[in-house]
Amino acid sequence: MSDRIVSSRPIFLITAAVVVLVAGGIGFVVGTTGQNRGTAMAVFGVPLFEMSPATMALFGMALTTGVLILLFGLVSYASRFDNERAS
């Protein structure tokens, strides 16, 4: 049996890129079909930007990227402890 270690990072990066692109597509559709065109989107009471297809797509992509960075960072942090026990 081989002791070769295969990294799963490329798989995670490809999956993350696909998820971010899908989030952008969904944001674009939401911005296109939204009934509140021309009104500002407010997060926690703070108006951020006017709702349009492009801004909704960018917002969806930015939010998804932030969440994925947080999740992958937590997984990387937790995997350090797993590698220390396996050695």
C-alpha cells in the first residue's frame, strides 16, 4: 500500500468557486425579479446599496465568499489538532 498523501485543497477550491458563481447567478435572478427596484438594501438598519441585478449578484458572491473563507478557515484550524494526534 502506498503512503502517498493526496491534498483535498484543489477540490475545495473548485467547489468554492462553483458555489460563489451559483450565488452570483441567484443574486442576479433575485435582483432581476425583485419588486423593490430603486430602493436601498438595508442590513441591520444601515442602507448599503440600491437593489439591481448587478449589485445583488455582487452582494451574493461577496457574502458567500466570506462564509466559505470562515468555514474553510475553521476546518483548517481544526485539522491541525487532528494531524497532531495522528502522528
